[in-house]
Amino acid sequence: MTNLYTHTLIPGGAHTYSKGDDQFPANAPSHIERGDGARVWDRDGTEYLDWCMGLRSVTLGYRYTPVIEAAIAQIWQGSNFGRPSYVETELAEDLAALFPSAEMVKFAKNGSTVTTAAVKLARAYTGRDLVAICKDHPFFSYDDWFIGATAVPAGVPQAIRDLTLSFRYNDLASLKALFDARPGEIACVIMEPATTEEPREGYLHGVADLCRTNGAVFVLDEMITGFRYHLNGAQTLYGVTPDLATFGKGMGNGFSVAALVGRREIMELGGLFHGKPRVFLISTTHGAENHSLAAARAVIRSFREQPVIDHMWRIGGQLLHGLNDAARAAGVARHFKAFGFPCNPAYAITDETGAASPGLRTLFMQEMVKAGVLIPYIAPAFAHTDADVARTVEAAQGALRVVARGLDGGWQKLLDGPPVKPVFREFN
């Protein structure tokens, strides 16, 4: 339910638009009080099975003891000093050992900071201004270079908007057309390795080759794919090595930590040992906050010691099959589809015309909340169990029967509140 008082204090009612009231049905909890494993509770003590998992940042589970203990141990030694802490170098070593592209590492608190740092480095390295983004990938940064290219560019000067170009995923010709139209002007190409669609054979290597041929920097945003698709990143899964890569979300199990990694030749522009113009890369008081880095080290140890990645693929796969079976049983398989990678599934609901239906999607989420399941999207975690999948599928069977009624008689009269809205929209 909407908490109007919160909106009087916080624009949008939350500090991430994906957590806003307009992204959930009216009966969803307005706030979460605590979490444990794959469960969360509101202040009234109502329990929910959670598939949000902190916007995909909680890969192991809430209150995961080894991570919490590592963070607390570091807090007792100090969270921030006037000189670097040893844990900064130690975590950088961990990441360099994990990712083929990580010759040097720079830490920050969120993904937007490191993707923007990658763009700045690319511009400095190439002496060019233009940035090419994959338009099929939903979010790279809240900074001007990206937001100016979305449906919410308010506050971004037109001159900045004009510096961002876009291409389509799995369409190498669309990227080549950009290079052909703006020769010698594109500083970098930034994209995710994959979202819900597999890259076609040779596609990512083709992107890398186009960047190399045209003198642009190839940036892979692994904010979601990192610590989910493969322990060594989706770049390893697909055998492609970018010039720069960004990580975050799952590497901290909820703690705020992100990383820019990449080729020494480019990263060193933000360092002290070169004679080129100095890049003021990332310089933030809390960017290498010690306890978050200690938490990330514990996450990496847990991923090495436990079959976390395999578990996420298995649990997600079970849920994909179970949801689609439930849709067939409810007679709405033509309108409801669970799809994508098992470790990062998605679902879509369409109306009678085949168009995406925010109303029916909201109706589905509303009925799932009634059954005690939060599932605005699906982020499998190590804490999810076979029993959780079974409970979710059982809830979906009932929810999809209501969706079927909404298709027959109109979903409007079945909703307790307004339908969800796109995050990226020009007006409220």
C-alpha cells in the first residue's frame, strides 16, 4: 500500500525508482522491515516469499552469516581511514583472479558510478565524444550520458543528449551502421553481455571486432550477469574479453559495492604513473568503504566454496517450467510466458491483441501478494529452495486463474488499485 507520508519526505517515495509504489500492486507492503534467507517481513509481521532479493543484489540470501560476520569484523577494525586499507588491495586481487578483463580495479558504491567512469575513461583514451549504447538493455546509469537517451531526459542539456547513439542487440549491422555514419567519433560501445536473450553465435565477438577495427573501447556492463551467469562473469561464459567491465549487485550480497575493471593501458589513465592528461576517475569518500569490501570478499569465498551459480540456474529453471505449466493449466499460455536464462528469468503478460498489459501484470502480482509471494520480477538466490518453487507455482496457479477472468471480463474491476507503470516515462 502507498505510504503518502513517505512521499512528502522522499521524491518518488524511494531511493530507487524500481522500488516505487508505481512498480507494485496496491496490496504490496509499502516497506520491508527485515529479511532472512528468501523471506521478508513488513512491520506488521506479515511474511512474504521474496523473489526481488534487493533488486537482484542479494544472491546468497538475507542475513547470510559468513558475509555479515566478515563485515562486522571489519567494522570493528574501522570502516574508513585516511589512507588505503589492505582490504582494497585484497579484493582487487580477488577480482583480478576471477575476471579475464581485470588487470586493474577501481571501487565505488553503485553501478552508475562505475559505468560513468568507464565512459569517461573511454573518452579520454580515444579522444572522442560519442557513446554507443544497446537500446534493448534497460539501464546503465542515472547520469546524463545515459538518462538523456531515455524517455525521461528532463534536466539533461540537448548537447549531452546528442552525444549518445543507440544500436540493437543481436543486430551487428545496426552497430556497424553507427561506425560507418560517424567514423572516428565513437569513444565506446557499452552493453550487457545478455539479458533475457542469448547472444547469437559470434555476435559478442563481432561487437569486439567492430570496436577494435574502429578504435573504440568495448565496455561490458556485468552488473546483473556478474555473480549470476558464471563465477568468472558472462565474459567467460561467452569467451569474450572486453576492454572494460563493470560489476556490482550480487558481489556484495546487499552491501553497497561496485567495481570497474579493465585493461591496464586504459585504467592507468586514472593513475599516477603516466605522462598523459590525467583522468580524474573515481574519487569518493566512501567508494572503498572497508566493511563493504570485506563483505564482497566473503561473497566471493562463498561462491567458490558453495555451488551458488549452479543452484541459481537449477532453481530458476524449475520456476520457469512451473510457471509455464501453471499458465497452461489456467488456459492463459497464449498470454503468460516465463522465459529467459534460468539464473535470471523474466515473465511477460499480454492482452488479447498481443500487446504487453500492465493491468494484467499488476493483477498477477496482486494475486501473488495475496498468497504471500513478492514477484515483480525473478531473481533466484542461493537461499531459494525447491519448496519455495513449489509454493510459488501453487500461488501462480491461483493467480493465473484470476488473470484468465481478467482477460474474459476486464481486469479493471479485479484490481485493488492502479496498474503499474514503466519506470522510464516522460510524465507521471
